[in-house]
Amino acid sequence: MTHEMTGASRREILKTATASGLVLSFAVAGKGQAQGAAAAQPINAYVRVAPDGIVTIVNKNPEIGQGIKTMLPMLIAEELDVSWDRVRIEQADNDPQAYGRQFAGGSMATPLHWEELRRVGAVARAMLIQAAATAWNCPAGECTTTPNTVVHARTGRKASYASLASQCAGVTAPDPKSLPLKDPKDYKIIGRAIPQYDTPKIVTGQPLFGIDVRRPGMLYATYEKAPVFGARVASADLAAAQGVKGVRKAFVVEGDPKALHPAAGQIGAGLLPGVAVVADTWWAAKKGRDRLAVKWQDHPTSQQSSEGFAAKAKELAAGKPQRTPRNDGDVDAALKGAAKTVEAAYSYPFLAHAPMEPQNCTAEWKDGKLEIWAPTQNPEPGRQLCAKTLGVKPEDITIHMTRCGGGFGRRLANDYMVEAAWIAREAGAPVKLVWTREDDMRHDIYRPAGFHFLRGGVDAQGNVVAFHDHFVSFGEGNGFAPSAGMGPTEFPARFVPNCRIDVSVMPLGVPTGPLRAPGSNALAFVMQSFIDELAHVAGADPLAFQIKLLGDKAVVGEPPATYAAARMRSVLQAVGEMSGWANRGKLPKGEGMGVGCYYSHLGYFAQVAHVAVSPAGEVAVKKVWVAGDVGRQIINPHGALNQVQGSVLDGLSEALHQEITIVGGATQQSNFHDYPLMRINQAPQVEVKFVKTDFPPTGLGEPALPPAIPALTNAIFAATGKRIRSLPIKPEMLKA
């Protein structure tokens, strides 16, 4: 672990921690060794109790703005029975031997750590109780705790955690699974609305983020890459760059042209070719870069474009599909026999992540070892990537995780990390690499575009009897490009008797990967919008139509691909009541309400959007209601509300504004003037309700985003009678 930007070594801090009180070693996320068995391993210090009564709790995972640095320590603090005002939080360094896998993504922090980290706190509490019982010469079972204190009720004796901390060195840690955990009715911290731990530092501008790192003797770097993804350098005017005052060095990096190709097997799987410029200041490095006059070699991706993809998708959809992952019943016969049918083509564009903090990394190469400070969502793969690329041992690389200024999946890749590492070794000094906003936009790992050619049919009673999707995406053979796939159980599959999903793919040289709610952020728009179309031709209330489609079973499918239909029905009913859905017919002309629901990342969410559309086609989202089911416990209501509201605004922003277009194998957009995000005066009120159910709690970073988009597009149809079948939504689509 590291004290923010001090750069103190893990060994130095652990020596201090041990001297000052209790250091609790406890391995989770696949480790699980007993303390004695792990004695020869690096200490996994989650809890430290100081003589002044302050309890330091380590956050193991990256913090990207989702509140994990606060929420995970809350789990430990609850079972430790410590008052929150005594808690201090430190960010761990990357240490897979001690912490297991450390990453931020997939809304997995809660499901992976809900029980394990509570047991960390329970073990610490048990050790403190045992220390007191030994001192008092009584059975540990006679002792209990109140916040920060061990109590022996029979004699009235009390001892603070601070007074007991030094005595815990001789206490053997119990088996975590042998310890009972608190009854939820006794929670004092879990369930409380607690602000993010770093908020005071953020609003006062204190250094927390990767871009804030400073090292003694540090230089600054820029890295020029080809507009066409993966193209090599043909020539560059290095002398012109080095002629800029303050520029120390400019050099070509051969790199690997296939580093971002889907076939590489992981996002950000190598070092792309480019030209590095290293200088005393970042501005000097940028000015030097501007003078490089780089010429690039030809590359086959230059033949690809968004227009070309759309044309090829239409051609593929008209032919025989390459494969059929699902084929229930007889779709063609059911369509012929349906009372009413609908056909529609849907599409969505590539999207950039556009985090507020552009990609950056500070690297220091010394005596054959590498030290890195990086805002990464996935530090260990970054360490492995740097080791492989530089030809060093992974154990000779140290990764310090800084706070991330947004990620949304972009920082699961570590391309900026390996660039900084390579440049630092060449420069022979600590180097901070900072991408420009244009770099960030034009060298993203994009949410892939996609194309769906749909047919559906309903019978005379308004039941969906046929559903067919020919999905045209990107990939090779039987594989999809990263995040470009769709599974055979995509709703409404399994809920329609005659259902066929066909797939065809086309090659792609544009790098793709996960964006917040990967896959779901696009598929929800398509499926839920088309279901709304089926409801319309059936003459049905769209919300009632969704509930009817879900049927009366509690669960459909077998693990791990189960779908809890009862949970989705419940959130649909809740959002209908919240929004006054039954009164939507009273809205003025030009206004409408739409509904969407979706299951993703273990969460069940339904949303209703209320929109007003002007004669000029401008869309104003007036309000969004959200009902979500993520299990029996909301750990931090403050953070949970922020996550849901942020997800909804993120989804609306994508639908209303965002599009990456590829021309000649290169991204056309470069900054927020041509890739706008939602402004604060465009943001609607978002009302949230959590439907509690008797299931383990799950994550909230992603599942609230997908249904926001079809709720919006279905509301636009209710207001205008015009269907949105491609994104983003443009005023010309809706002009009266």
C-alpha cells in the first residue's frame, strides 16, 4: 500500500504499521491462506489499529469514482465494530500475492467481497477479543464489543482497541469461516449514507489522480501514434522535434502493429508503433511532437469505414447467416401464422469512453527495475504486459494504483502504461506520459458498433409468438471482436416459443473493448425498443405487455444463465407506480412516457422516461424514474444513488449525443466539440427506488445504464409517433 503520492515503499510502511499496532493479514479473492501458512508471503494488511485509536483500513481495488474506496472498507469496519469517525482509508498497491485479483469492472466489487471482507473485520474483532480475554484471564466467549472497545459484561471491565493492539501480535488468527457475522438488524455502518472518502481532497484540489504524480527529476512525454490503428512509422523529423527548447529526446518506437487487434486475445495487448518526445515540461514535449511531421506506412485498416461497415452489414443480413446460436420452434411458420408482424433494422455506433482524466502514467526505470504510478482499472495485467514487452521479470515491476479520473472500462486496458514504461527506460529518467484529449478520443478502445435485422409476430391475443434477430457484428470465424458479441439467451429468448438468433460477422481493424455495461448498453436499446414496437402493433399497454411477456414463472433457465422473471416483474410494477404510468394519457401534445427494463451485471432494472419533443426535433428529458433490484442490502445508499443516477445520465448522453465515425481507418472525432457529453442543464431529475429481495447484494456500477436508452427512445415514440432505430438521436429524425 502507499500513502497516496509519497512513493514510500510497501516495506517501509509495513514496518511502521507493525511498530504502531495490530497488522491483520488476511487473503481473499482466491488466496485464503491461514495466517501461519502465509507467513513467508508479503503481508496482506487490511487493518491497522494505532495507539491513538485510529483504525486504518486498506482498500484493495482501484477507485475510479464508483465509491469503492469507501464501500469496501465499510464492510470491514462493520464487522470489526469500529465507529466510522475513527476510520482512515489507504489505497493498496498492486499485490496479487497478498490481495488476489485487484480490478474495477463488471460491477463485481460487491458480489466478490460482500462476505469475504466482512470476515476480514470479524477476524480482527475476534483477535482483539482474544487479546483482552488473555489479559483478563477469562474465556473469550464471555467478551463482546461495543464500537472501538472490548467489554467483559460480568465484571464490567473494558479495554479500547488501541490498548489491545500491541497484544495481538501473539494471537493466532481464527478460521474466518468459523466466525458468525452480524445480523443485519445490528448494522451500524452498512446501510448508512456515507460520502466518498476522498471528496474533501477532490474539492480542494489536492493531488490524488494519476495526472497529479510528481517524482524527483521527472521529465514529461508525449507519444504520437498513427491515425490508422496500428500503422508503422515510415519517417519522422526527429531533429525538428529536438530543436524545441526543453526537448531532451525524440525517438521512434517500432512497437507491434497487432497490439490492439482483436486476435491479440486481450484489450491493450502490446505496444503500438509511434514516436516519443521527452522534455522538461509537457508543453515542450507537445510542441516537439507538433514538429515531427510523421509519415505513416500503409495499413489495411485504412480501407475500413463506418459507411462501409453499414453497407456490408446490410449485405450480410440479406444472405445466409454464418451461424445460428439459437433456434427454438419454427420462426418462419410462426411469422406466417401471426396476427400481426413487425420488421425493423436497428443500429448503433462506435462509442468512446471519454473519461475526464485523459490516459496518463508515470514510470521510473532504475537498476533494471520498473516502478509505475498509474490510474488503472486492472493493474496486474498491466504489470504482466510491461514485463513481457520490456523483457523483465514481473516481480521487478511495482505498480502503485492512483485514483482514476473516470474509467468506464477504458482503463481495463493498459496501453498507456506500457508506453510510459518503454519511454522511461529509453529516457533514463522518471517520465510522466500524458495523452492529449485528442489522443484519448482517437486512440480509444471503442464500444463496438452493431447491426440488428429483426422480425417479430404477435397473435390475436397479443402474445409474442415469433422473434428473429439476424445480428451482424465484428469478428473472425466463430469469434466476436472484444465486447461485440451477443449470447443465445439474450432476452426475449426463452420467453418466446419460436425464437431464432442468427449471427454474421465482418473483420475489424478498429480496437474495441468494454464500455460501462458492455454489450448490454447497446443490446437493451435494440431489444427493448423492438419489444415496444410489438406492444404497439398488439394494441397493448407497453408496460403491461412487458410483464405479460415475462410470464408467471419465478425463474427461467438453468445456472449460470438463469433469469429471475419475478424480480423483473417486480421492478416493472414498482416503476409503473412511481411514475404514475397509468396517467400518461393526460400529458400535453409533444410529450410522452416510455418504459424499458433490462437484466445485466446481476441487477434487475426498469425505468420510465418522460420527454418533451419540440417541433424542431429537440428532445428534453424531463424526468426518469428507476426501480432496481440488487438484492437484500444497499451497502452505502449515498454511493448507490450516485451510481444509479450517473448510469442513467450516462446512457441518456450516449443516446442523445455520442458517435464515433471511422473514415479511412481513422477516428474522425477529436474532442468534446464533436463528441459532446450531456450538460448539467440538460440533465433530468432521476428518482430511484430499490426493491429489496432476499438475494445476496450485487453491484451498481453498470446495470442501471442499459434500460435508460430504450426508456428514452420509447418515450420519444409516445410523444411523436416516430421510431428511433439508430443512435445517436438527431433532431432531423424528429422534426414535425
